[in-house]
Amino acid sequence: MDKDTVRIYTITGITDKFPKDQVRLFGWFPFFEEAEKAVLDNSCGMDEGSFFKWIVIEECESGIYGFNNYSTWYKWDGEKYNKSEKPLEYKRMINFSIG
């Protein structure tokens, strides 16, 4: 990846309720720190009444079929999102936001 590659940080919610594994792209930021602050603050109520159990921030490159180099996961505990390991059921999946 060269220095001119454009990167964004997407915020995507994933539910474990019916329909299972439904995803919603909430938005994106130009810097990881801004995206993480939005998640940790649960900006605009991204949990949607505890509907979205997981949030993933993905670093996305510009282009068609862009590849996500890094992802950071968060799990809803009923009050807030906490940093978490990637759930085992999604171990082989990438590109939740733009994919």
C-alpha cells in the first residue's frame, strides 16, 4: 500500500437476532480515532435497543473490491460497547462494510 492510498474507517453493526447476521453500515471517518470514539460513545444509539450486538471498525482502501487490512471489534454489554476479539463465527469473514 503506497502513501497515496486513500483509507477510511467504516463502522458496521452486526446483529445476532432475527434475521441473524444482518449488518448495517452506520458511517465512516477519515481517522480510526474518530471512528472508535463514535463507537465507544455509542453515537446516535448505534446499539438500536441492543439489536446490534457487535460493531466492527474496518480500515478500507479506495478502489473496487477494496480489501480491509485491519479490523477492530466491539461487543455490546447492555450499556456500552467494549473492545473484543473477533467472534469465532466470523473468523473467516471480512469486508462487512463494503463487501
